[in-house]
Amino acid sequence: MPKFLKNKIDPYIIDVIGRLRSAGYETYLVGGAVRDILLDRVPKDYDVSTAATPEEVRRVFRDRHTLIIGRRFRLVHLIRGRDVTEISTFRKRPEQEDQADRPKRCENAPENMIFHDNAFGTSRDDAFRRDFTVNAIFYDPIDDKLVDHTGLGVSDLRDGIVRTIGDPALRFEEDPVRVLRAIKLVGQYGFTMEPETGKAVRASLDLILHASPSRLSLELEKILRNSYTGAILKAFHEYGFLKYFLPELDAVFETPQTDYALQLLALRGERIRSGIFRASLSTAVAMVALPFAEAEIGQTERGGLWEYYMGVESDLRHIILRLFHPLVLTHRTTSDAVNNLLMQIRFKTHRRLHSFADRKGYPGAREFAIIQNILAWHIPDFEDSCPLPVRSSGAPKKRRRGHRGGRRGGNGNADPAQDAQTVHAAAQAAESESVTESERDFNE
Ligand code: ATP
Ligand code: MG
């Protein structure tokens, strides 16, 4: 078995899995982290799956820093300072739903769509209820053992193949978000679809209109935080999926504005992967919006975007809301993106950017300005003369944000010893307000 795998995992996660195992519960690292480690990439969050029920997980950790969350399926958030690890209980594929159990607004949804899947099962059941073979590989870091229940996960990962577990058309009907997730794997990793999966994806694109808006907004957030945002959006457009997911963005996708936005996102992605930039959601939003803002309000008699005028915030906000319609970004994300765009006025010249370089604050805006300068002036090493007050490249010394990409990572004042109530409030606030966008958080 591949001994090196263990060394690529945060020791804290190994400790968490070890504690559940010592308490007698079969437990694995699962999902995207296993996929990323096997692909030699740095996982951005960790998912743990266990035979213990949420209540039993809490008991193992003596209720300390644990929260049971989720309506669709309940899982435990284990909180360590600002780090949150998601621990889910093995579940099985749900039986066909009773039509009477459907939420009212989903009466017209596909016959096989699933609305409840909280039935516990074995580890094998849990592998088979997952979406794709490459997402169903389990890793046991205690015995350093990979468990590939579908028998195809490791080989599909090696060959770069997206294959649903089971009948693709049915799996997409059960949960149309899987269509998005399949194309995301293509964009993010350059994978190809197994023919049957690809055929079903193309036939199921519009099913996404039945998915719940809150789940789609969460998926959008994850995509914008991803270092491959541009590649994923491109794959969505090429598959004809973007017109259902983000129709306004799709309508302007083949314009010089989108082309410029994709260039900005690509440079940002490279820097996130090398550890220089943080994966800021609002910066990604600002990068998508900037070319449209410049085209629409950059040259008006009111003075243009880069000469502040009364009401520019609201104009910028409208552009952002329109581009991401009908999905809803949190108020906080939109405000941070607007401020980020406004800060571009300050960073208009190299000299100003330099003068801000040593100050704390507006890190996302400065990262953005640096990238703009690189693109505008073709100075590839521009950032060397404008150092950012962030950790040097490479893996962070100590993880400071949530294992869930920071979305639930607590606020800038989070204290490891805070009581469960405060933690709960912080987690709830973070859930709705993308707390990692806080400038203060970043600079601490
Ligand atoms: P990322 O690196 O973007 O987090 P991920 O695959 O880990 O990718 P998550 O949303 O964290 O994505 O999901 C964790 C795992 O849960 C997945 O790898 C997959 O096994 C399973 N999963 C997630 N969404 C679904 C779904 N809609 N249907 C079935 N299984 C799913
Ligand atoms: Mg994940």
C-alpha cells in the first residue's frame, strides 16, 4: 500500500480518524481529499466518514467543539479553533421516495428525484451512494489502506475518467446537482466523461432547474473559491450547462469581457495553487465583474468607474447581481466584491500599489490589482516588486481556516476555547456570510 499517502494528510485529521477508530467505529477519509491526494494535489478540505452516528461522534469527542448540523443529512462539525472538519455517518442510497413526502414546490420535479437521504448504512453502502467512482475511494490512514468498493475508482482516477456509480441517467435524475459536479470534474482536472455518463449529462442539463437554489448557491461559492474557477465555467459553457446554471453569464460568455475575466481568474488560480494568494470568493466575483463594469460604467459622463462618483457602488452591485442571476451571493460577498472593485481606483498606478504594499487590509483587492498589472503591462514578475503580506508559497505552516475551504471557518476573533454556543453562532454566521472574506481575518 502507498506509504507516502499518510504523509500528505494533516496529522490532526489522522488523529480524528484514530480517535473514532479506537472507540470501535470503522472510519475513513473520503471524498475530494482522497482524490486530490492520489492526484498529488493539496486537498482543500477533508471529509471523514464513519460508522458512528452523529450523537456517537459527539460522545467520542466528549461533546467538545462539536455541532450536529444539516437538515438534508445530519453530520457533525468538529471545530478546532477556526478549523472545521465534517464527519458524516455511513449512509445508503435511499429507497424510491413517496410522492407525498415531496416538498410542495417540487411537485413537478423528476419522478426519481431524492429529497431525503438520511438512512444510515455500511461503509460499502456509503461508497455506492456517492456520485462518481473517483469520489468513492476511501482511505484508512491508520492502516495506510485504500478501499475502493466500486473497484473502478483508482483506475478511473489514473485514467482521468468521470463515471457515475450505477445508471447515469437515474443518478442525475435522483440529484441533478450531480450533473454540475460531473462537468466540474472535467473543468477542474481535465477529465473525460465515460461515454454513457457523457450521454446522460448532455440529456440531463436542464434538470438543474429543479435543484434547490440554496444548494446551487453553495456549489457556486465552492466553484468561485476553487483555483480552477475559469476552467470550470468554461467547461460549463462548452457542455451547454451554463445557460441553465448562470444564464446571464452564459449570454455574454463569448465576449472580450469574459475572455479578460477568464485571464484574470487563470492567473489568480496559479497563485492560489502555489500558496501565494488566498482563495477569496469576493475577489473571484470582482474579477468576473470587472470587465463588464469597465465596459458599462467605465466611460460615462459621470466620471467612470475609476473616478469615484455618487452611486457607483449601486451600479457595481447591479452588475454583479445580474451576472450571477438567478443565484444569490451573500450580501457580504457582494459588498466585499464591490469594495474590491472600488479599491482598484486606489491601486491604479504602480506607485500607489507600492505605497499600499506594506499596509494591512484589502489583500484581495491588492492581489487583484497585481494581476491586472501583470496582464496590462506584461510584467510577469510584477508581484516580486509588490510583496503581499501573506505566507510564503508552499503549504501553510498551520491551517488557520476551516477544512471546508473556510466557508464555516469562524470569524476573525474566533478563540479555540469559545463555548459551544459561541461556536454555533460563529458557524451559523459563517454559513451565511463567507467569513473568510474578512480583511481582518486575513491579516491576523
Ligand atoms: P471538493 O474538492 O470540491 O470539495 P468533493 O468531491 O470533496 O470536491 P464535496 O461537496 O466536499 O465535494 O463532497 C464530498 C463527497 O461527497 C464527494 O466526493 C462525493 O463522494 C460525495 N457527494 C457530494 N455530493 C454528492 C451528490 N450530490 N451525490 C452523491 N455523492 C455526493
Ligand atoms: Mg470535499
